[in-house]
Amino acid sequence: MRRKKIPMRMCIGCREMKPKKELTRIVRTIEGTIEIDPTGKKSGRGAYFCKNDRCIEASIKEDRLSKALDFHVTEEMALSIKEELLNS
């Protein structure tokens, strides 16, 4: 019997490869908005975070989120995403 392959993704905060299910996806939609994608299936360009505030902080502080999404993420957008992630 073959084992099922576990999809791996890189956290843009700590830059570690982890199973996709352990990470939270942020997506830039076609309309140009940035949203949290709990299902991991929304269409658009995505970036992944570990579920801890250090990774979120690092990615925002070093502008990694903007680079990963190929979109200028304003400070207000980044703070609202951070609040949503930490409250969920």
C-alpha cells in the first residue's frame, strides 16, 4: 500500500517547511483584497504562516507578506490580518 503524500508549505515568518494543514493561508484575491483563507482553497496568490505571533510579526516587519503576495500590503491591512489571526 502506498502512503499518501503530505503537502508541505513554507511559513513566510520562520521559513520552515511544515505540513499545509498546520499553517494558515493568506490570499490576495483577484479583486486585490487580502483575506484569511481557512479552507486553503480560495483562488488567488497565497502565503502561509505558522499559527504563532512571532512568525506573523516577522513577516510583517520584514515586508515578506508583500513580497510573497506580489502586492503592496499596507500597514493597516497587515495589522487587521494580524488581529484576525490572533483572535481566531
